[in-house]
Amino acid sequence: MGLSHLGGMTGPWAPDSWQQRTAAQQPSYPDAAHLRSALRQLSRLPPLVTSWEIESLRRQLAEAARGERFLLQGGDCSESFEDCESAVITAKLKILLQMSLVLVQGGKRRVIRVGRFAGQYAKPRSSDLETREGVSLPAYRGDMINRMGFTVEDRMPNPDLLLRGYERAALTINFIRALIDGGFADLHHPEYWDLGFVQKSPLASEYMRRVESIGESLRFMETLTGTSLGDSSRVDFFTSHEGLHLLYEQSQTRQVPRRRGWYNLAAHFPWIGNRTRQIDGAHVEYFRGIQNPIAVKIGGGVSPDEVVALCEVLDPGHEPGRLTLIHRFGAASVERVLPPIVDAMRRAGRSVLWCCDPMHGNTEVTETGVKTRRFERILEELEKSYRILREGGAHLGGVHFELTGDNVTECTGGACGLTDADLVRDYRTQVDPRLNYEQALEMALLLARLMAQQAPGKPAI
């Protein structure tokens, strides 16, 4: 599909032009006046992120697309308002810092750290209704929209939750910034990131060897130069979420002084989900006009021509760092589906950041009806994607994981040896299963080995 087939998708844009198109996965609010009031309040509240942070991320993503950096994106499937507390936020930040340290040491590339949190409060669903014992109610769509409880009151979309979602996102971002600015992410002291129970893991010794290697490198360079490497005392950290609830995203879309265009200031790095990537749909229309770097999830059923067409609409100027493709095909399908897409992109002269989401395509249900993902299948898709992209003349520039810093039992396998029977022990997720801290760290160690095979050979911090 070329631009000549895209019609109005290349025409004038405004923050509300998406409202002229079909918007999938949007809640139905019973009180329009209540909704308008909440959106007016949201539109006047301060932005959650800044345009200069967004532009910094875009530059770093452009470097990742060139193979100079690597994107690590991870966090909850769906955030809960109840988990907006210091211990939970700190644990998620710690595991992402640990994983990034491993990837830096193994892959010899700087790592872009992007949290899948501070706004991941809305979720797409396969059905508008959920039925239990003959009773049908609206499906739970995330804490920003309605509640998990199976009552009419809980499941009714409530505009007040949009304001509460904004407030919870602001609290999360503020706490993360305070931790980082206070030296929590200082590479001189990675022991601060210890999750406590990591020492019990069979992976502990390998992780500590990598930590010590980073420390030795820093001490060597500081001894050599006679100065402290100040840039290593803090790291950049960015936020992301699926830009699903378009009225919420529009309310946070602003123009800023001395910059052209419109920015979504609710997150640094919003993405379009696999269920809402219709080329003529409202989400693609909204995303094509914002200045943020953006991503698109592509999963089963997508054609090579459709991927190229999405790129033409979302990145018509071939801007470095603008567009990331997050592919999620599953270990069983990735070898069949991904190569033709890589080839079509090459023939179209398209350069993007390729990011693998090995979680969503590998979801399954146990015999007892529990949704889970198997560690070995997640790793298999990651390894296959790495090879396919390399053989197609591209490279894997990032990964996208659903994970937590807690010791949950939601995914099976890994060095901790979780089985289907173990899932009931501490299964907490509201929607999809996540890697626990130990599985996430093991995944990073295995990915680092994979990256080391093609490492450029120069050290990176």
C-alpha cells in the first residue's frame, strides 16, 4: 500500500482530528457532562514530562536504530492504583537498573531505560462484556477507566478515574526522578539496587561478577584521568504507556514555547497497540501528528504491506528515532511472519528501531485455566528474532518485557524452576502474567550473551 492509497491520512492534523475516525477500544461513559468536566481539568493540569526530555529520548532511539544503543523497555502489564507506593516503584526501578547493567556489560552498548509505568492504566480487551454465572457487565479496562470488582458500580466507566490516573502517574514519575537525582542510580554503587532476595538465586554469582566488572572499569578510568566520571552518577530514565484512551491522551497534548508541533506530555514514549493499529483508525490518526518518538505493536495477522504503510503514515519524513516497531508474533510463528516484513521494509528503504516483545505472542492457559507464559518460549522468540533481523540486514535494537521487581509466580520456567503447580503460590497480575525479578534478571543475562556475539568492542556506560 503506497501513499496514494492512504487518502486523508496524510492531510491536515489537529489533536482532535482522530475524532473523525473510528476509535477502537474506547470506553462508553454514561454521563457526557461528567466526562467533559474531567477532561477540562486534565487539560489545565501541568504536564507529566517535558519536551526536552522527549527530544533527548528521540536522539537516543535514533542511536539505537543505528546499533549504538539498546532499548530496554519493561514494567507491568497493567498498573494498579494500589501499587503506587514507594516499595513497589523502587523494586521495578531496581530490576530495570539491574537488567540494564547486565546488558551494558555484556553488549558493550549504552542502554536506554524506559519504564512501562507511570501511566499504564488502560488496557484493550477482546470483548466489551464479561459474563459470570449468566450476568454480563462491562469488561475491566484498567484502573483509569473502571474497577476489577464484578459489580455494576465497579464496572461502570468513571471519568474521575482519569484524574486519579494522572495523579498516580505524577506521583510515580516524581518519586523516580527523586531517586535518580538523589544518586540511587549511581553506577559507582550498584549494590544499592540489590533486591535483597537476589542473593538466593543461582544467578547471583554471575550478576555480581558483572557488577564488579563495571566497578573495575569505572575505577580504572577515574584513576587514569584523575577525575570522577560524573555522568555515571545518574542515568536517564523515561516513561511509556500504550496510548489507548484517546480523550486522555488528547487532554495532555500541548504546544510548548520555542518548539514546533504538538507533544503528548503524558509520557515520553507512547505506543499504539496491536488491536488499534488500523491504518485508517483513530489511533494512527492521533499518533501521526505528535512529536514524540512513537512505537507500534505488530502481531499476528499483520501483512508486510500494512507495516510499510504504517511507516509511511507515522513517519513520512524518515526521521531518525521517530518510529519503533515492537513485534510480538510468538516463538511458533516468528520465523514465518517476521522475515517477509523485514524484507519489505528493506525494499521500501525504511529504517526503524526493531524491538522484540517476546511476551504477548507466547501467552497460554494451563489445564486448570491459569494464564501463563513459559520462560523457554519467551527466550526462543528473542533468539529467533535476533537471528532473523541479522540475516535480513537489520538488527535487534531493543526488547519489551512485562515484568515486576516482586517475587511473583506468574510465568513458568527459568532458573527458579517454576512449574504450573507453582502459579497459585503468588499470582497477582490483574491482566497478563509477568516475569518475576529472578526470571527478568536471567533473561537479561542470556540476552547479554547473545549481544556479546555481535558487540562492537568498545566499552559503554
